[in-house]
Amino acid sequence: MKLLIKILFLAAIYTNTFAQFDSWRTPENIAILNTDKDEFAPFYDKLNSKLFFNSTITGKSQLYWTEFNGSDFSKPLLHKSKLNNAYEHRSYFHFASNGKVYFSKFRRTNKFPVLNLAYSEINKNNFIEPIFIEQLKCDCFCSHPTVSSNNSFIIFSSNRNNPNNLDLYISYKNDDGLWLEPIELSEINSLGNEITPFLYNDSL
């Protein structure tokens, strides 16, 4: 009897938590944002009420932004800041609650360029030149960052422990504001590739 009650209780929690994801309407093509190139990695910035996304319309993956007026999106505009570089792919932007922007960009190594995690922040009304996250640098693939609402941990995709497989990793920030050694999320990772994590909130 106790087991049955526990199962029903857990089922109720599950239903209540995920019911909101079962009521979406049929997806519609957002024609004003799409081109004959690739549009991907959308991120809605609640602080500034803007939708950011990547597009390869210029030949490189660049950051664009648009606003939603309640019924339609405005014409997308190239983000004219140091977040973009006309000669370099930059993608999977995540706007954190502390004003920093995390994303992936190529870093040169002795062998070949690799995607690593970088960040930028506003100084004197403009974004500074992107800086690689020193503690998370490696001669491997690191991309798809998502950061907790209190900016205490970051989750990303990497092949740092297995060059043939992408897994999810988590890194916590210490009291000095530095990121700690990434920990593999073994309870989530599989024999396949895990990519593009997104924190809906700090526990989901």
C-alpha cells in the first residue's frame, strides 16, 4: 500500500511538472526570421525582451536579434558588437542573468582550431572583445553552454574525455568567481552524443 501511494505521489509530481509541455500548438514557420541558409540556437533574453539566434546568411555563423510585439517578430538585425566577427564562426549564445554572454568560438591550438567556451560583458555601453574561459579551455570540442539563473554553475557539451563522443559536463563557480574542474554528468550521458543542454530553471 505504501509503495502504491509513493508511486501515485511521484506520478502526480511528474504530471504537474511536465503538463505545461504537452499543450503546445502545431509549430509555425517564422518566415520573417528564416532564410535559405541555417537559422539555429535561438535564445530568448528576458532581461531585454529580445530573441537572439544564429544565422549563416553571411557565410559565417553570426548573432542576430529580433523583438516580439505580441503577434509578430520584427525584421532580424545583425548584432553589431564584438560578439560577432565577420571572419569567424561564433554560436550558441547564452545571455546570463549577471549581464555576461557565454558562447562558443574557435581557439587556435598547435594542431588545429577547436571550439571552446568564451564570454563577453558590457563595458561603457558596449560588449568587450570575447575572452576564453581559462579554466575550461582544452584542445577539444567545448560548446553549447547554458548557465544557472544564479550564475553558480555552467553545463556544456564536450568530447574532453572521449574524442569520439560528446557528453554533458558541469562546472561550478568557486568563491573567487573561477570555474572548477568540469564533472561529467554520467547519470545523463549515454553511448551516443549529448548536445545543446538548456536549463529551464536551476533544477530542470
